[in-house]
Amino acid sequence: MLRTFVSYFKPHKKMFFLDLFCALVVAVCDLFYPMVAKDIINTYVPDRNLRMLLIWSSVLLGVYIVKLFMNYIVNYMGHMVGVRIQADMRRDLFHHLEKLPFSYYDENKTGAIMSRLINDLFEVSELAHHGPEDIFLCAVMFVGSFVMLASINILLTVIVFSILPFILFFAVKMRKSMSAAFKKSREQIAELNADIESSVSGMRVSRAYTAEAHEEKTFAEENCRYQAARSMAYKAMGKFQSGMTFFTDFLYLVVLAAGGLFFYYDVIDIGEFAAYLLYISMFLTPIKRFVNLFEQLQEGMTGLGRFCEIMN
């Protein structure tokens, strides 16, 4: 399945790698601010060095202007990669549907097939854009933040990163329940689309035989099943997101408490403490990206599975 997915990136690899390069530049730009802030707090302000303060403020302005253009390219090019992959997959799926035997259409509702062509592939295109980009940025920002945090104080960094195994354990544990819930939700929306398509296309017949009450009852039942499936999916997602939010808040608490003690006992100075807090904010960014990616991964991989199921 993943091999099939990756093959759709090949025609658009130049645009895809440009997107990743610009995302890398954005991540590197974010590394500047905490170190500059540390020097301003520790050196330039106490020494009343206005010249260096203005120089480094101008440097940061230039960095943010570069980041502005890079973010534009990431948002535009990245989404265009997703849109083009979605179009290619929809083209191939439609071409394959034209070759399937009539028995396939006897066994599958038209609305369910339409859901595969439109809803599922939309989720796949979002995964195609955000998935590789977010994974790449998470890796870069984790490594970058670890190096910068370790350069300030290695012991404090080890304390902070010791919490990561618990976060990973929680994420892996929640993945199974989320995957099952989102799969069920995707199945139900396909059934709901199929029932709507069937009811709308047969509206003249049902009204001619005064079968509106029967159609409304059938629709209400399918609608309730979809609501229940979606409720289970959001329940699983709510547990995951609330748990991850707790862990990020707990990380802030650990840094404030441990960093405060280090500062109290003169292990680090005030500028290093401030820089550390800023880098922790940057360290938490990939965790937040991971939370958003996890939901998208469930939706996208379910849609991709449906696509491969039909194609095979």
C-alpha cells in the first residue's frame, strides 16, 4: 500500500522536494530567536550595547522575511502536490472502475463508489501534503532543539527528554483504538452516501408509490449509525488529544521546576533560562504537529486502503 502511495510522488518530486527544502529553512530560522534572545538578555542589555542590539534585531527581521517567503512556498507548493496526487489517483481509479465487471456494480452501491472517488481521495491528498512534511519537520525540530538545549545544559535536557518514552508509549497505545474507530466511521459515511444516492435517484418512484415514510425511516437509521460511528471516532481522538495536551503541559511544568532550581543554584544564568524556555516551546511544536498528524494519518491511511482495495 505504501509502495503504491509513494509511486504517485514521482511525477511531482521536484515540487515535493522544494516543499521539503523550504520547510527545512523555516525550521532552521526558528532556531535563531532563542539564542539571540539569550545574548540580548545576558550581554547587550547589561552592557548597554545599543549597536549590537540593533544589529541582531535587524538580523532577526531579515530571518523572518526569509521565513515569510518560505512559509508561502510551503503552504502553496505543498497543497499543490497533494492536489495533483489526488487528481492522478482519481484518474487511475476511474480508469480502473471502467474495466471492472458488472458484478462489481451489483455488489457495491453507487454512493459508496462515489465516496471512494471523492471523500477518500481528498483525505489521501491531505496526507500526501502534510504527512511527509510534518514527519520531516518533526525530525528536524526534535534534533535541532535537542542540540540547542544540550548546548545550554545537558543535565536539564536529559531530564526533559526522559519524559518522551512515556509520550510515545501513550501515542502507540491509543493508535489501535483510533484506527478502528476511524475505519468504522469511513465505512458508515460510504453507506450514508450510497443511501442518499439511491434515495435521490429513485425519488420519482418513491413519491409515485407514496413511499416517503419508508425512505425517511431508512435514511434516519443510516444517519444514526453514521452519527454513532463518528461519535466513537471523536471519542478516541478526544482521549488522544487530551492526553497529549496533558503531556505537553507537564513538560512545561518540568522545565519551569527543574530550570528554576538550576537557576536558583547558579547552574544556569537568566539568559540561558529564558533561551531554554523558548527552545522548549519549539520542542513542543513537533509534538503538536504529531497530534494533528495522527488524526490525519488515520483518515488518510483508511482512504488509501480503500483505494488499494479497489485497484487490486
